[in-house]
Amino acid sequence: MERAAQPPIPIADCPTCAGFGIYHHEDLMAGGPSAAVVALIGDMPYPGGEGIERCARCGSLYRVTYTCGFGEHDIELQRVSPTEVGAPTDVVRSTELLSHRDHDTRDYAALTLVDHYLDQGAADAVIELLRHSDAVVRIRAVVTVLYRGSELGRFLPTFLDLMFDEDGSVRGNAGRIRDYHPKLLRDNKAAILAVLKPRIAQSPVPCPDAAALVQFLEKPPG
Ligand SMILES: [Zn+2]
């Protein structure tokens, strides 16, 4: 009987990917590429200048961009979700990895799941990740929803809550909804102000991100 394939190892245990982070850049004028980059993409130069690579050990996916020109010789790796490149998502495995001890491993699991659930229109599952007990997961969920989410109205009450999050980075990223979806905010101005103003008034600590949103909405247009 054939044994079932082993699940891919977590990023934290991957000799290729453990040092990369969600974004990795190497200036090849300064030497390299590193052994880890060669292990992922093979020999340089990178064919075509751009492509998607999958780590055979941990299954992480990367958009690889190779730039070679006047005074420039760089390689960039950006971790991308399976959904972003049309690959299937292992929901069970990624959900397990959400509680891994390693920051990068949890971060990539969160990106993978949020993108998958957005693609499936599973708003409740996205909201669960926006409200996850781990700030690393909440931050990645907030950023991914801002970049890629459509019909943001479904997530607006959660974003307003997150402006009072105990984690400053969650609050700050939730506040960036002003930059990404100003029309949604203006269209819901009265409802948003009715939620935020009493909460700001009652908050025992300053809430600059919520206050900035109130200021943005109360500013006369133009
Ligand atoms: Zn790997």
C-alpha cells in the first residue's frame, strides 16, 4: 500500500524559506544570489524576468521578479497565496498552521486562508480571521481584505471595531481603509459616526485611528 504524501513542512522548518519573510530582496550587485534563492529558483539569470515558484519542501509560493539593467541587478521574492496563482488551498493544513509558534508561518497561513475565503465569498470565515485572537493573523487579514476584498461593506462594522484593537498595528492598518475605500466610508458617514463617536468618548485610552476617521468624515468635501 502506498503511503499518503507527507504534508509540507512549516516555513519555519524549511531550509530554503525560513529566512525569506513575506517579501525578500537581494541586490545581486552586492553578491549572491544566496544559496536559499538558488535552491528555490535554480540557476541565474531568471528566465523571462518574472515567474511563480513553489518551494518543494514547504509548499510556499512566490512571485519572483528579476531585474537586470543600468546599475540594477536585483531579485525579489513576494510570497503569494495559492488563490492568487490559481492553485488549490489546503484549508485544513493552513488552519493548523495558524497556531504555529513561528510568526512567518502563521502570517502565510493567514494570507492563504483570507485570500481563499474572499475568493469563495465566505464573508463569515473572513470576519473570523479579522477577529482572530492572534494579532499576526488579524494584521494579515486586515491588509489582505483592504488590498483584495470586494463588497467591503460586509466588513465595515468589523473594521470599525478593529480601530479600537489592543494592537497598534491592527488599529493603524484598519485605519488605512480611508485610503483604500473613501467612497464606502462617505456613503456610510452617519452610521459610522454614530458608532465611533460614543466609543471614542468612552475609551479609557486615546484612539487616534478612530479619531482620524471621524475627522476625515466631518471634513467638508473638497
Ligand atoms: Zn520552503
